[in-house]
Amino acid sequence: MSTLSDAGIGLFSTCPSSKGTSQPEYLDRVRDVARWCDAAGYDGILVYTDNSLVDPWLLSQLILTETATLAPLVAIQPIYMHPYAVAKMVSSLAFLHDRRIYLNMVAGGFRNDLLALNDPTEHDVRYDRLVEYTTIIKGILADGPFSWSGDWYTVKNVSMSPPLPASLFPGVFISGSSPAGLAAAQALDATAVKYPQPSSTENGKAPADPGNVGMRIGVVARETDAEAWAVALTRFPEDRSGQITHELAMKASDSQWHKQLSVLGREDARSERSPYWLGPFENYKTFCPYLVGSYEIVGEEIRRYVELGFRTFILDIPWSPEELEHIGLAFDRALAVFTG
């Protein structure tokens, strides 16, 4: 994966979900995935949050103790904790581990989760709140006392102790699939993360700053298309119960990316030679599109995304260390043209 840093590409993975697994099995799985990604040289790993999952900060502590350089990308939902508490966690983990944390700022998604906590705030307004929330976190972590009086939060002369070294200041990610999310990312100078459409239909839709654009995507790549699709279809078979769950989840969500991908799936965007596949998403097995095919075919699609301005890739949960090697070969094909 040595060409990634040369091309200015950030590569993240995703931590397994705690839903539907036993405690010992889950802890072993998280440790394994974190170690694989660390050994493969990934920059970080996304740690989910919602009402049904274990706390992402506790998982991030586990990941930091099991790895040498891998940085947790912690999902942050404002309704769960005060911005000072987020800043304190970032500072404390940096002090304890001398490691950087990334923040994945979450505006909502499953509306019923928010209503259960008495938060009826509408979609676009949640992004306004998220801008204020994240601004306070960044302000508290910067040098000097910080004060803020806004529409949702007020703090006065707050200083962080232990102080956060500037070199460990957190990178900030935010969904950029909706106009409100994209505006929030630009206001915060954050990485805008999209759930991409095929590269042929993404043209002109990526934000202008190539340093601040990312995507969530899964990859299954092998030497030949036939081998890759055999693996993908075995791993993600059609599941009628999953399709019903997906339909119910879409009705309960006001997330723009969820609706966009659902519409795209109904339009059957995958052509015979396109690697773009929504099967796992439509069967409620994961929450991102997949690229499936030979190293050359998948690598070419990744190359097109890079040309469109995407510089951060958050990949789905890896199945094995060997899977990370296959993914690495596809990225090597994609980035060879940029690194000579």
C-alpha cells in the first residue's frame, strides 16, 4: 500500500458491529480486524454509533491498546454527550496513548433513535446544530480558554487539561450526501464523506476541494471478474428477510444517502461491465455500495473516483487479512498512474 501516501490518499476500514454477536466472539473479532488493518498500514478505522450498539469510545480504547498506529474514527452523535465531553475524551486518549483520534460527526440517520431520546429536530436543522457542536469541540481543544454562546450550547472560558498537542488534533469527517451535510462540512473544513454513485454518474458532483472529499465503499477484488463475483455473491446472497428489513429501515430514516442509494438500487445501475454493486445494501447486510471485479476493473473505477477529487476511502469491514491484500492490489492498480 506504499503508493497511497504518495498519492495523498487516506485509507480507513470499519470496525465490526456489536449487533447480533456474543461478547467473547465480538471482542476477538474487533481485536483481529484492528490488528489486520494496523498491519496493512491503514490510517484509521470507523467505529459506528447508534442506540443499538456498544459505546464507540470504549471500543476505540480497545483498538488503541491493540494497535501501533491505527486511528479510531469515532462516530459522534450530539444527542449522546456534551461537546466538552467529546473534547475531554479526545484529549484523554491522546494523553494516555500519544495517538490521534478522528471524529465522524453524525447528524442523525435513524429518526426513531432520536425520537426515543426526545429529539424531534428536523434533518437540515440537525446539521446547523452539528456545526455549532463541532466548532465548540475544536475550540476547546485549541490553545487558550474558549467561550461560545449559540443557539444550542453555551460555554465560558473553557480550557482543556491535559492539553492536546497540535500534532494530535483530530481530523473531522461529516456526511456530505445532502446539501445540508455538504454545507456543514465546508463550514467546518471537514472531510465530506459521500456514499458514491458509479463514477460515470458522479462527474461534477464531488465538492471542489480534493483534500476534503471522501467516500464509503466496499471492495471485493480478485485476479478475474468471475472469481470476484463468485466471492461477492457467496458472501452477500439474496435475503428476502434482509430486503424487508431494508425497506422498513428506509421508511424510518430521513437520511439522504439512504434514500439516494435505495433509488439507485431500484434503477439497477450495474451494467454488465460495471463493478458497482448495491446487493449488500439492498439485502441489509451493510450500509455502502460495493465495487466488485478484477483488480484492473475495480482499480480503474477507483482511479476515476480519485480523478473526480475523492481522497479518502472508508472501506467496509474486512473479512480477513487476505482480503486486505486483495484490496491493496486493486488500489495499487488505481494509483500507479498518479505515482509513476
